[in-house]
Amino acid sequence: MNKMPLFFIIIIALIVVLASFRYMHQRRQNALNDAAPLQTRQAVVEEKSQTPASERRSRQRQVTPPEDTLRYEVSFLPQQGGEALRFRVSATQYQQLTPGQAGTLQYRGTRFEGFSTR
């Protein structure tokens, strides 16, 4: 009888520890992005994608439809060569970009700052 409450306490403690690690990782990444210098590159919009950002499980989505929350990601290909850069953008920024569009990409660390056409 004593093993069940001990088991649940261990599980809850593990969840708290993992959640705190995730929280600290996000804070560290935001601090690194804030401290990083603004970088600019000539790039071409390679690909756009949008995925549902619903946190619901599949059964919950079947019972009630998910809200219209989407995650928008855009992939940029530098013109001087190198690997493609992928950033998460807002809905308004996503609508303004079209694949094949060339311009100047501005980013800070892993954070998208802007894209201006020539």
C-alpha cells in the first residue's frame, strides 16, 4: 500500500524537474537571442509551411474542432551558399513572403527579425 503513493510522488517530482529544465532552456535561448548581434544576409525565400499549433490530443480534436491557431515557418536559402535557415514567423510576416522572393534577411541568433525585398 505504501508503494503507490511513493510511486506517484516520484512521477510528480520527475515531471516538475523536466518542466523546470525546459523552462530554463527557453529562458537561456531567449537571453542568447537578445545578446546576439543583428545579422543580415542576401537570401531567397525557399519554402513556407504552416502547421496546426493545437495542444489538444487527437480525441479532443475529434470531439470539438481545434481553434485556428497555426505555426508559421519560413525557410530561407542564402545567396552566397550555405545551409538553409528556418525561422518561425508571425501570421502577417508569413502572408507578406512568397517562395522565390529575393531580398535581405535580418535575424538575431535563432530569432527572425525581418525580410526586405530589394
